[in-house]
Amino acid sequence: MNALRIGQLAWLLLALLQVLWHGCLRAPPPALLIAVLPLALLPLALPLLARGAQRRLWWAAVAALLYFSHGVMVVWAMHGLPRVLGWIELLLAVLLIGATGATGRHAR
């Protein structure tokens, strides 16, 4: 599996984690779910507007920096299931960023 595919898979898994986390496991009241879920997914959806797979992946990696920061904050401050989800978020963000760097290295 090449770096582009790994990055795209990490991007997809990071988006699915947001749906699982904010939509199912720690679901807010139904009135807030309409606002919380789109806000959690918006940074991961915006790179879809870019042209070309590598450019989309690069913008997804830029967005993943937000999720990396959020994952560090959750791991540091929470216990139990939120801490586990924070670790998963953090690792997927690192995988996405690393795969994007590897894709850029292969492009040269």
C-alpha cells in the first residue's frame, strides 16, 4: 500500500472516528447534534474541494493538525473512554500527516 492510500485511509478513519465519537458514544442532546457533528466534520470535509489527490491529502493533513491538538488535549485531561478515543484521534492524525509527508517526498 502506498503512502497516498495510507493517507486517504487515515483521513477516512479520522472522519469516521468523529462520527462515532460525537454522534454515538458521547452524543450530545439531539438539538445540539445538528450543530456538533457538522462542526466536527467540517475541517475534514473542506479538503474535498481541492483538485488532485495529493493536494486534497495535503489539505487534509493541515486539518489533521487541529485533530492532533484536540487528541493531545483529551489524552492529557480525560480518563476512560474519552482518553482512548483521544489516543486513536492522535494516532490517526499523525498517520495522516506522516503519509502526506511521504507522498510529497515520493513526488520529488
